[in-house]
Amino acid sequence: MSEIEIGRNKRGRRSYSFDDVAVVPSRRTRDPEDVSTAWQVDAYRFEIPIFAAPMDSVMSPATAIALGRAGGLGVLDLEGLWTRYEDPTAQFEAIADADEDSVVETLRQAYSAPIQPELITARIRELREAGVTAAGALSPQRTQEHYRTVIDAGVDIFVIRGTTVSAEHVSSGREPLNLKRFIYELDVPVIVGGCATYTAALHLMRTGAAGVLVGFGGGAAQTTRETLGISVPLATAVADVAAARRDYMDESGGRYVHVIADGGLGRSGDLVKAIACGADGLMVGAALARAAEAPGRGYHWGSEAHHPTLPRGHRVQVGTVAPLEQILFGPGLAADGTTNLIGALRHAMATTGYTDLKELQRIEVVTTV
């Protein structure tokens, strides 16, 4: 593990983003029709490794259902506009129409309405009645308050997602969420994160989580690096957490915890490189916010953007590129990696000679810096 000298009193490990790495073709190629992009979390099988990020600009109940029917998983933000308003159309319009000077205040006003437990129940049941896997996300701060409503509504996969989630949160002001006890007591698979280091991931895996999110989420819409100085390039983070997964398998006698890259996956090449670095699944935000059906109307933002005292994200204009079906399965509109995400993944697998996602994790990668 090489370190470089930043100054006489500080050394740092060199790390890499997805822009800094590339995959290397192997000696064999395959027909794209002969590869599989399927994977499975607990009892739930998905034909594509796409989890939609639980962000209001990306997921509505309707788009979650559409993604589920397409073979992926739509994760609803259970603290978002869809659980604060029966019909949040006016709030989405106000956010899209706000100018740069007023958008933070517009976001704060939209999210100032209280979360309504009956709407959490209604949204999850809407997904279940449509016949798709029902997944919803809460932040660690709201989990103890609302988790029973979520479970009673029949959620299939429960996501606990924050900028940084640890298994050892310390607080002198309130009882912290005991992840290990909490997950043990639930009868549904729990995916938790984000994390970005080997040690943090190993501790999260020991809580019994079915999967861990790698990264800080909301890549295109987040400013955590600018506001807090915190950032870990994702290629290195995913590879480190994949190493934790391997070591935890040995430690636990074979228990496999899924590694899900979260954030910074804006184009199809990023998806390929995330899996090549060790990810099992992909939590995608901006790439799906470009869909014609996306609630954000061509804009993208996360929960950090409307924080009441310290916003760590912003509303970004990603544009509207194509319908969701075309973004996922093509045909591609331009050679920019924004459409036909799964087609690009299949072609990359075929070009490098691998038949499934687990095999693709073994591919050779090179650094470009």
C-alpha cells in the first residue's frame, strides 16, 4: 500500500476515481446475447444490477414501478416529498422553476412539511400492489422513528442511507441507532451505507447487513467535499470495500455481503468500472434523473441540498435525455454513455470475455494517471 508525502508531517495514500481507471480486454470475446447481468439480494433476483437512488428527483412511485418491471429496483425516499404530500406536483414545479438565488429556500420550504406515516404506508403498498419488489430508504436519524411503519407496510428491502453511516455512532444527546441489534430484529434484508473504507465496511458487515453502500451518494448533486472536506475517490473505495467483503466471508464462515457502489455513476462506462473494481450492484441517480419520466423535470438533487442549517448539495440541471426504457436498454442516442446503460454493460462484458457480473469483478484494470 503506497503512500506519498503530502508534507513533512502528513502522508496520504494515493487513490483513484472511476475517471482514473480503465478495464483491459482479455484473450476471449463473447456474443453480447450470451452474457447475464442478473444478480440476487437475499431472496430477490434482479435482471439488471441497477438500484435507483432514493432521491426525489429520480424516483416517484410510478418510476419505481417502471424500473422494477424493467428488472431493477426502485428505492423510494421515505423522507421525501412523496411521504410529505398526497400530491407533491406543486412542490416539484416550484423546485424546477426556482432561480439559483432562491432554490435553497424553495427546497427548504418544500421539505418543511412533516412526514406522514400513512403516506409511507400508502407508497410502499402501491409498489407491492404493482407486483414489484418494494424498497424504501430512511436516514439513520429517522430510522427509529419510522421503521415500524415501514415494516408493517410490507417493505421487501429496507435501505438505511446517509452521507456517512457507521456501526459505532456516538452521541451524548440521544440514544444512537444500534445497527447490529436493529438489523438482527428485522425479518427483511437491510442495505446500509454509505461507507468508503475497509474498516468502516467491515464493521457494517458485522451488523448483519445484506449489503453495504459504498460512497457518499448523490455524486452529481453533492458538495460534501466543498463543505466538509470529505471525499474518497470511488474506484479505490469500492476496491477497499470489496476486500472487506472477501475477508468478512472468511471471518463469518462464508456469509456474502453485497457491495453496492453509490454515487458518481453518471454514465455507462462508470457502471462497468464500478463492477470491475468489485461492486455487485449499482445505485444510480443522475443517469436516471435524465429520464423523461423522472419527477425532477430535468433537475437533480438529494436530501443534503435542503439541510436546514448546512446544505451539502445543490440542485443541478442534468437535462432530459430519453424515456427510462431507452436510458436502460437503448437504442443509444449519442456516444456519451447516457443511454442504453445495460447495452453498454453487456457489450463491455462481451468484449472482455466474461459471462456474468461476478466474473467481471476479476477483470484486469489499469490506471490512467
